[in-house]
Amino acid sequence: MVDKDVKVFSLSTCSHCKSTKQLLAECTIKYDFVDVDLLEGDERKAILEDVKKFNPKCSFPTIIIGDKVIVGFKESEIKEALDL
């Protein structure tokens, strides 16, 4: 059982973001995600500011696993961060 908080900042149309969510689902990892492109106005601005704290380039997916930040779909890094 993974006891780390997992958060994914993604885009609804991004294939790498979909692959990340699929991997987490296959590994039965509970995670929170935000499809940033589906937000509007101040909510979108606030989330983008959050993303920039972890990933100044603001690219997607930005994955936070505990205190580790992974940018992009990097299956081996994601599994390692999850201790899988």
C-alpha cells in the first residue's frame, strides 16, 4: 500500500497525461488530478501558479509523489517513487 500523496497536474487532451493516469490506475494507486485545460479564469491561474512551484516550465504531466516531482510520463521513475 502506497502511503504517499499522489497528485497529477494534467491536460485532458495530452497522451502522456492519459498514460500517467492509466499507469497509476493499473497499479491501483489512489491519486488526485487536475485537468488544467478544463479550468477557467482565476481557478486556472491559481492552479498554474501551483504547477510553476513544482515545475517552472509548466509542462504536463507534472506528477507529485510525496516530496518527489516528476515531469512527463516516465514510467520507471514513477514506479520507483511509488516503491513499486
